[in-house]
Amino acid sequence: MHTNWEAFTSAEPALAKTVAERFGAHTHHVLATLRKDGSPRTTGLEVRFLNGELWLGMMPDSLKALDLRRDPRFALQANPGTGTGMGGGDVRISGRAFEVDDADTRSKYAEEVEPPEPFHLFRTELTEVVRTYVEDETYLVLQVWKPGEPVRTLKRT
């Protein structure tokens, strides 16, 4: 099952709107990939929500691109910003990223984003979206979405 950004947005529009707003609040976010030895690697990254997809664009032969070519699993955390406000909460997306070699797709992406050439382009499939926020200064609330399931909401004091 290919669960792209559009499928998530259709399934959970309110959560998708909040997640997109959190990512839209800042340019750079944190991407976690897996190194050859299986240990985690975190790096900065810009993301794009275009045409129903969450796209990851990268410089040629960057370590994160090489990691994703070898093992497509990733986790992406929205930039929390400065201070402790984190308006909209902390949001994370997990999934798999697959490199796009199709010239038409790359050309359409480049028209909208104008990345420096050359570049790697990855299309994502979502496996989990998580939002964490504080409610009424009392509860830590976690919203967890997985493909084919409704959002689960957990509250902790």
C-alpha cells in the first residue's frame, strides 16, 4: 500500500493541516537515516509538500542520500523553533523514501522548487505521523496515526 502525503491528508485532514503548518513554520528540519552499520545519522533538510507528496531533495552524493539509497527508512522531525513555545506541538513523520529517476517528475519538481543542480529527489511513503503537545498545562497529548488506522490520542499527566 502506497501511503503518500495525499492519502494521509484525506484520512486525517485536521492532523495533516497541523503537521504541514509545523513544517511550514521553518525552512530546515531534522532527518534521521541509517548508516551502513545500522547506527542513526541525523542531518538538516528542507522538505516540500507538492502535488500530494512529501518530497526530500538532497545534494548529490550526500551521506543522507546514500543512506536512503541503501535503506529507505527515515524519520523526520519538524524544527521546534526557538524557546519553548512549539506552537502546534512537536511533529514527526516516519516512513520510507524512494529515489525518483523519472525525468518528467524531476523536471516538474525543479520547476516549482528550483533546487541547485544536480540533486537527489526522494518520494516518501508514510508509516507513522506523531504529534506531541501540552494541553491545558496539565496533559501531554500524543496523536499517533498509521496507515489504515484512525488517529490514536493518548493523554499523560
